Amino acid sequence: PLFRKRRLDIALTISELHQRQRRRFTPPTDREEPRNGQGSLESAILSLLRRHAVGIQIDDSSLDPLLPSGLDAGDGGASVGELLVKHPLAIRAMLGCLYKPGSSRVTSPVLKNKCARLVALAVVAAEQNCMSLGEKTDKSNEVAVTRMILQGCQLCEQLEIMVSFLVSDGGKATGPPSAGLRLCNLATSNAAVAQGATIWAKELTQGSEFPTSASFPTLSVSILSLVRRIAIDQPFTRRDALSIALGFTKHSNPDVSYQKINAIKEQSIRLMLCILSKGETSAVLSGVSLRLQQQPELDASLVRYFVSGLLEIVKAPVSPAFARVLAQFLRVPKCVDAVRSSYFGEPHQSRLNNLLRSFDKLPVDEQQELSRKTDKSWIEAVLTTYRLE
């Protein structure tokens, strides 16, 4: 027994000697104060980002140091707004507290007003920077922007419990506007509300309970229409809109018919094509390629639907950068099987052949030998894959 105990003690000692040094980050508490520059805006921003990174909900102790007071109130909060513009993650954290559904949403009216006011200060500061660069933009009022952000938050809460809602197509609405129409108008005219509404739609649709809910067949159509309308007018929301569209390709509900599920996924594909036509070509093709690799069971008809819509948008000649991304997508095995099948119609097949044959005429940098060989190799590979030697 003593010999076994001795061997166990030696093993434990060796294990402790070879263990890696561990560091533990202690979440900040309300009693902690910034060590350097107490009360400074930089320390307050750092504290807010730290709390957000570890998953602690934003509270009054995080926002009060950022609110204009004393000498900072003399400039109307311009210094606070300029600092927030340099830290977009802080703005996104406050918008998430206002718009995200579930337990992460702030319920206190006072705390909501503080978050909305700080975001409004950032909006005003960003507009001032644009005006200083000579860009023509309308000057917003801090109070008006704060009200718009709070109103958008309230409208999102109302839409969560609805079965469906209407979305504006850009024309004038007849009759009293509904909650969906008001949110659409706010999001298309205010960048902060647009980002908040996109965060709300992303968190709601990517939750585990949404695909199995009773409102999924009808609410999905409304949300996709809202996101598409926002993505058209607000360019910076297009990456989140793409994430929402890709998320819908994974949804399934055994209580909903195949035709309805397929129609929702086709609408999400049309949203991807809309984002692609607005300039996010590389992001869309890369995202779809990754989704096909991660989800090979995706219906082949949806892949053909995406490729046919892509061929209606893209025409030769194309740039070498676009051709590389497109060739990478077309070489995904799931895409090859779907496009080379007999179900891919002749008009689309001829368009694809003409586009692929135009790759031979792409400008190649003759001075860089490695780049020239690489371009030649992937061109030959995609032509061989689709039997166009």
C-alpha cells in the first residue's frame, strides 16, 4: 500500500509540473472602478465591451459613465458620439439589448432610454463626420432619433406575437399604417433602426423554437420581405440579411407541407440573389458554397433555382476575381450534381456554357508566373467539370 501511495504522489507531482498556466478572467462587478482615468469615456467603453463579451447584461452602471454630464454636456454629447462611432461593437451591443428577443432584451424603460440616447448620439456624430467630408446628408436631431429607435424596438416586440404582418413596397400606403408598415418605414429611413430590426430578425429566425412554431409558415414570409426591403436601402445590413437567408435553408417543420417549406426557401434564395445584385457577390457565393458543403442534403431543386437566378443576373464578360469565386462555387459537388442533371433547362444550360467559355478570355497577369498558372489551372478544371473542353 505504501508503495502504491508513493507512486500516486509522484504521478500527481509530475502532472502538476507539466500543467499549463491557467488564467481566469473575473467578470467586473458594480463596485469595480476603472484603474486608469476614472470616469473617462474610454474606460467606460472598455468596461461596457468587457461586460458584453462575457455575456453580462448591460445595466445602469455601464451606461451612466457614458451619458453626457457636467462639462461633457456642453458639446451636446458630441465627444461621446464620436467615441462610439469608433467602437461599433458597443453600438451593436446596445442595439442588441433593445431589439434582441428573449431574456437578453432590456425591459426597464429607463435603461431603454439610455441605450437609445447613446445610439442616437453616435448617429448624430456619424452624420457630422459625413458633413465635414463634404457629403450631403440631412442633419438629425438627437431627441428625434432616440424616439425612432425606441419606437422601432416597441414595434419589433409587437410583431413577435403576430402571425404575419405587411411590408411596404416603397409606395404610399392607403389607410392607417400597421405595425409592419411602420417598422419598414422607420428601418428604411433610419440606419440605427435598420440595424436593430435586422438583429431582431436574425435572433428570432435562428432560434431553435422558431421553425417548429405555429406561426412559422406565415411569419417567415413577412420577415424575409422586411429584411429584403431593409437590405435594399441600407447597405451595411446586407451581411446580416445574408445570414438570415442562409439560416432559412436549414429550417424544416414536419407539420408544414413540402411545397410551403420549399416556397419559403425559394424566397430566401431570392433574397440572396437580391443581395448579390447589390454588390455582395463574393459574400453570397462563398456563403452558399459553405452551406452546400455543410448541408449536402439540401434539395437539388433549390440549387438549380439559385444557379438559374444567378445566370439571369450575371453576364459575360466578368472580372477575374468574380470568375474565381464563381468557379469555386460551381465546383462544389452538390452544385455539380444539380446543374449537370437533366432537370436543368436548356435556356439556363446555354447561358452557363457561354459564361464558362468566356473565362478563357479573362485578362491574365503575364508578369506573375505563379498567378498565371493558377488561373489557367482553375479555368481548365471548371471547364472539364462541365464537359466544355
